[in-house]
Amino acid sequence: MALFLAYRANGIARQSMEAQSRAWVAIDNIEPIGFRMQNGSPRFVFKVAFVNMGSTPAVRFRYFAGLAFGDDPKAHIDETVAQFLSGRIDWVECDLFPDRPFTPRVSCDHDGEPQKVTATHLYIAAAYRTVFSRVERFTVVMFRIHDSRRGDHLIDYSHPPFGDHISVGAPEQFAGLVS
């Protein structure tokens, strides 16, 4: 019995040490660069900062950005994560080291025709592993994009925003997917 308890205590201590020193990826500082309609579909270009809050590298760090329309965009996020886990989606891959933010210029578009006036969400998903385990960890953040000329936080795609008229709302994080 004592051997079992010692083994269990060692496992808890190992998990605690890993949790304190492993990679924790945060998604910060989204900066809109441009928004345009391309072949009838919206295309959003922005700069985002990925920050490793831990003390060890995030290995096989991958990220993906997408647009979702309507009032319930969580289904798009679930589908993106499912496609990643099944290998049906290609993500950009690199390593992310502590105290060195990675700030790529990212573009995303939606290949379907959006409605005339709708809520538009930008979601950014990051998947990574730690040096301690092979478990895939996810951080997902969603931002509401809206036309600053309108008071209802929607975008009218028959008269899309341009230049400084695009605004990005506060991030919403999803506890079910955040590592």
C-alpha cells in the first residue's frame, strides 16, 4: 500500500512540475490590416501575437484562422478542431519559444456566400505540444468583427467596410478548448 501511495504522490508531483514549467500559449494583440471582398467572399487580413507564457518551448506549434457567421460560431470552432485531429486541415507549423512573441501576418477568407447583414466572428486556433508530453493542447480565441459605421455590431456585405471602418471586439475564450 505504501508503495502505491508513493507512486501516486510521485505522479502528482510530476504533473505539478510540468504544469508550472510547460508551455502555455496565449493569443494577444490582434491588429486589423485590411478587409475586402474577393470573388464575392470576405477576406480579412490581420496581425496577431502568439505568446508562450511558460518556461519551455511549445513544439509543433500550429495555428489557423477562420471566419464564422451568425450568432453561434462555436460549431465552426468545433469543426476546425475536429478537422485538425483527423488530419484533414493543414496548419502553419513552427516552434514557439518563451519570451519571444510570434507575430505573423495572417489572412483568412470564407469561401461561402455570407448573408447580406450578419454577425461576423474571427476565430484563431493554436495547437501545440509541450516538451513533456505528446498531448495536443489547444488555445482558441474568438473576436467579433464589425463595421464601425453601424451601431449594431454587424457587417452589411452588400456595402462592406473598408479602411478604418473595420473594428475588432474583445476576445472571447472557450474554456472547453483552452489548454
